[in-house]
Amino acid sequence: MAGPMALADSEVVRAWVDGWVVSRGAAPPVVEPWGYTIRVGHIRHPSRHVFGTVNAAVQEADVRAVAASVSGVDIWMKVFDAPARVAPWFGPEWWVDPEDGYLMTLPLAAVAPQRLVAPEGYRLHTWTRGGVLRAMVTTADGSWAARGQIAPTGRTAVADQIETSPAHRRRGLGSLVMRTLQAAAFEQGCEVGVLAGTVEGRALYESLGWQVVAPLTSARRKGPDES
């Protein structure tokens, strides 16, 4: 049996884009010379532009050109390089998140059943809707404690919206959710997991074997009333 496939950096980006649109119910990505345009459809997030290269391969001229072409309010740009390098390429019309995000991958594998059991006092719930696998952990009375979802798209799967309630952190619930999603994607034939995580989530993901491919800069086109 062949081992997990290896992805080139550009393939990781495309895998993330393809899984993210499925996870969020967005429109199929439109391929651009520099990356992808995605119609998201939210009031505060109508669309986004995602660059298809990472790290040193990201071209300043491309980022500047796309940023200058956008006039719509709350349109987002995602660039897979550090804010320290990328932020100066945006004009004053853009809010740039000063914190790094991270594009990360993991070779998927089977997970031992005993590692998919909720701690005492919690219950694990799983279901699938629209091809997206979902996991939620609740307390015994049904109160929400943690959640996440993963979108399989062929041989890759994108983990998304991983959250743990502040009142229930450091109890292994985030790890339980991630292992549950990883195991479910593996059982569907996926070989590599992909996600875009935050600084806060990076420690959790790395503890489970995820590795950083590139930092992620997020920027939003400001409205007329924003300084």
C-alpha cells in the first residue's frame, strides 16, 4: 500500500481552498493568474482573494496589484507569508491582522478507538451534512464545550472552525475533536489533512503532529467610516 501523498506548497494551498469552500458552503473558487477568488456570500465577508504561492514565492507586485484593484467593503485577502513582510504591500484602505496565521498539514492515519472517547462528564457527538464531517463535545446536560468540522475533497481534507469553550479548555477536548475528525477523514480515504490555524491553535495542532507549511496574513478592505 502506498504511503501518504506528498504535496507541493501550491498543492497545499489549492487543497485548503477546495476544502474551505466545501466547509463554508462558498462558491467554487475562480482561478486567477495569482491565485483564487472565492464568493463567500456573508454580509461581512462577501468574497475573498487567496494567493496561490507561499513564503518567498509570494510576489509583492501581485499583492499590491490585487489590493489596489479592490474597492468593495469587507472583501478579504489571504496571503501565505508573514505579516511583517506582507503588511507594507497593502494601502491604508486595508486592515491587516498583525498576528500570524498558519497553513499546516498532517499525514492522516488510523486513530485507536480508546483515543476517541470523551473524558468523564462529557459526550462526543458526530454527524455528516453536505459532505462535511462534524464533531461536537457537550457536557452531560448538553451544554456546548467544543466543536470542529472537516471537509474531505478527494485525497485531502480541510479541518475548519475548531473551537473550545474557554470554560472547558485544557481538558483534552480540542485534541478529542481533532482526532475524531482526522480519523473520520482517514476512513473516507483521505491521506493528508490541511488547515489554516491561529497562533492560539498552533500549539494544539503541533501536539497532534501537524506541521507548518507557511505563515498566513489576513487583510480586510475597510469601510468608509473606518480610519
